[in-house]
Amino acid sequence: MSEPLSIVVVEEDRDRAIAIVDALRDAGDHDVHVIGHATGLARKIAACQPDIVLIDIDNPTRDMLEELTLASGPLDRPVAMFVSGAAGGLARAAVEAGVSAYVVDGLLPERLTPVMDTAIARFQMMRQMRSELAETRRALEERKVIDRAKGLIMKSRRIGEDEAYALLRRAAMDQGRKIVEVAQALVTASELLS
Amino acid sequence: MKMLRLPIAYMPLVDAAPLIVAQEMGFAANEGLDLDLIAAPSWSSVRDMLAFGRVDAAHLLSPVPVAMALGMGGVSTALSAVMVLSMNGDVIGVSRRLEDLLRADGHPFDFRDPMAAGAALARVAPDGLTIGAPFPFSMHVELLHRWFEATPLAGIPVTIRTVPPPLMAEALADGEIDAFCVGEPWGSVSVEAGYGALLLPGRAIWSFAPEKVLAVRTDWAETEPHLLGRLMRAVWRASRWLANPDARTAASEILSRPAWLDLPPEMIDRALAGRLVVSSRGEERHVDRFVEFHGGATGFPWRSQAKWIGQRLAQRTGGDVTQAMARAGQVFRPDIYRKQLVGIGADLPGANEKVEGALHQPMPVPSVEGDVILQPDAFLDGHIFDPYDP
């Protein structure tokens, strides 16, 4: 049995951090640390001496980690974002899933792969959840705008809800636009005129 | 004409203007291109998106592709800098605490004299300084090192720490850093937030510093030469438009939109006009050519510029300087620039390299096309870099 890997996860959001840590611990007997706050990030990581650092690709504090790629002393272990040789495909998959990994030079691919597979799957899942959440929010916003537009039409034309919606839909079709766009235009116009 | 959608990564900065203007003012559309400009959260993200094929071109810090060619920074995909997008445009700023100390020391915040500013700063901070810069491989870091070497700052302990530009003002307020070197609008943002004062424009240290480049994957440049040519012509025409003083107000308005920089146009105009508010007292300072997109062969990627960067990186990290310069020189591509921009009015000098730092006055030089008048490119201390005799 080989030594457990030391992994640092950089993540501010507590729930997301826990989800990643749990997944990594399930995947193997790893030593996982979470760093939440960006202050002194590179120093904190260096103090942990990890084999692997995982960070969300959309995290703006990522550039602070680039300092790790410059070994500043003879005792420092150089760190690379793994792209070479066998790990090249893994790196591409990681970037697509939204995770960037910094790995100590010389870490064997067979030790790296299971960890990265787990991390990639987890980040992909979180990314999907985020985009679904954003989609739900957007749908909700659109509903609100359409409801307001319907209300405006019902009031000024003294017609029912179904009829008002049919009018909106026809206007949208005639203009080749989305219903929500027509509704938004109506709401904006009424705000200007009232 | 059917538009071809081309994904390009950029960082939301004033000097992303040539790409944004190319899209917004129709220069890209004239070439049949619809630029899908993707704002990146970090420079490492810009680099990775380009290296791993998520985008086909990028607005990139000029030292990044050079560092990659030297095997630094973990990602080693071969990139080519096909044109320089902007010259200068950085500012050096200090915390309010240092501002007070400097004023007590009699510093006028003239935003002009790098020697006096360096000497004053070394006097008021004898115990040392921590300075924030956006990325380990950046013109910001190179300018800071040149400034240290030429002034009494060489005599105090100075640490450069990477801080993403949007977090710079906060890091200054928290005392994480004492000073910074950053691209606009982030220096002005720090001043507006009341956290700092601007000490020097980047160009006071090197008056013709290639700041950002248009970078592509070298293999993509070889397989898609026609597409690359269309992109380069669109960007070159956008930079020519930006150089027209009458376009400045419109440019500030465009960049200020929520889709791009999402800041008041007045904040962006400071950099474009070279009129910077340097302190919370509202002192305004004027800098000629604060940031430049066009003219004086600005877009021409001189191999000597890349060699200078390569030499500096190798000297600091202990690499083989001769080899580093040779490799760096291959990253900037005057050959592609000449081939793609011939016949449209771009300045095409006769040479691919020049002595960096020798010009104190504008100087006409032999050219293949255009009347090429090189702009002053002097360093603060008269340093000369001869690519053939470094």
C-alpha cells in the first residue's frame, strides 16, 4: 500500500468544499485539506506541502497559485499544472470539467489518475448543478415578466388571462421574437409611460 | 455573408479595447467574423483556454507565451504572439499609509519621475515592501524589477506577490500589500475606493513596453492562416480607429457597457486620454501615450522585445540566457504580421529586431510599407538592450 496522497482543495463555499472532500476520501485514503480564504494563499499551500492542489477554474484567485510553479528555493518542490505525457488527456478533461489541478512534479500517473477522475466527476456535477440553478432562476424571472405583461394587457383591454397570453404569443410569432422579449418590451414601455 | 464565430479569451481591462472594438464597431463583421469574446476570471484561465483549444486566440500578457516557450508555468503548448495589442497602460500605486509618508517626505506625486519616486519610497519604507502584481509572468513584474534595479529600492527587501487585479484594492486596504503594479482601470478603481494613490505610470520605467499580445496556438496559425489573417486585419483596423482622438469618447462608452468592463465611462476615459486622477485629493496628472494601440509600429511584434523578456526571465530564474533568448525570439512572429497585414496600410519596418531602449526621440526608420516612425522606447536609466550583443 502506498503512502496516502496529500491533497489541498481551494474552495470558499463550505458546502461545495465538503462535497469535494467527501468524494476524495471515498475514493481513497487521502489526506485532504481545505483552504477557504484567499489571503496568503500561496504561502498557506506551501506550508501544507501537498502532492496535488485542486481549484475551480473560475476562481479568480487561481493566479496566486501560479507562484507555486516557480520553485524559489532548492528545497521547494516544483509544481506544474500537469499536461505532459500520459496525463495530457486528463488535463484536458479536467479543464473541460472546470477544475484545475496543480501537481508536484514526478507524481506517477497511476497515482494521479484515480484522484483526478473523482475530482473531475465531482466538479462536473457541481458545474451542472450551477447551470441548472441559473436556468431555473432565469425561467422564474421570465415567468414574472410574462405575468406582468399579461396583467397589463388584461387591464387595458379588459380581457381574460388566456386571451392576453394568446395576444402576447401572436405578437411574438409575428415579430419572430421570444414571448419574454415582447413581454419585457411591453413592461418597459408601460413603465416609461406611467 | 455567413458569419464565422471565433472564440477568443480576454481579461476585462482597458487594453482589451482592440478586440472589443473590432467586434462592436463592425471591423470583425467586415471580415466575416463574429468574435465570441469570453471574459476569463484569471490569466491562468486565459492561457489554459487557449492551450487546450477552448478558444482559438487570446488577449494575453506579453511574457506569458515567452515563459511557456521556456518551460515555465506548467503548460507547454507552443503559442505564437502574432501582434502586439497594446503598449504601456500600467500604473504603480501605493497604500494610503505610504502616500502619507511620501507626502511628509516631500514627494509631489507628480506621476512622472521614476528615480525620485523610487528614492523616496526606499526612504520611507526602509524595512521593505510587498508589492502586488497580477501574474508572475507579466510586464508588470518586469517593469517592477527594472525600477528596483535602477533606484535605491535595490537596497531594501522587496517581495512581489501575485494578486488578481479585481482584488488589488482590497489587498491594499487589508495591508496584504503596500503597493501594486496593475493595468487600468484597476489603479483608478483603487484611488476611487480611497485605498491608494498612483505613483507612476508604467511607461515612466520603459516608454515602449509591449504589454498585451494577440496570441494563438502555433499549430492553429499554420492550419488556419486565412482565418488568422481575417482576425488580424479586423484587430488592426480596430486599433487604427482607437488611435483617432475623436473616437475616444465612443470607445470609453463601448468599453463601459455591462457586457465588457461594466464601469463608468469616465473611469475608462482616464486611461484612454492619459489623464489620471492620482489621489483621493482629486489631483489630475497628464501622461502622453499612457496606453497606445496604434502608430509607431505598435502592433509589430519585434523579436527583440521577446528576446528582452526571455533574457530577463532566464536571468531571474537561473536559466541559460543565450538559449532562452533564442527560444523567446521564435515566439513573437513578425513573419506572420508581415504576411497577413501587407497591403492594408500597416507599418511594416524593414527589420525584425531593433535595439531596445535606444530611442529618446521619435525616429523614422527604413520600411517595407508605410512611413514608419518609431516612438521613444527608452528605459528609465538609459539601459540599452542589443539583441545581438546582450
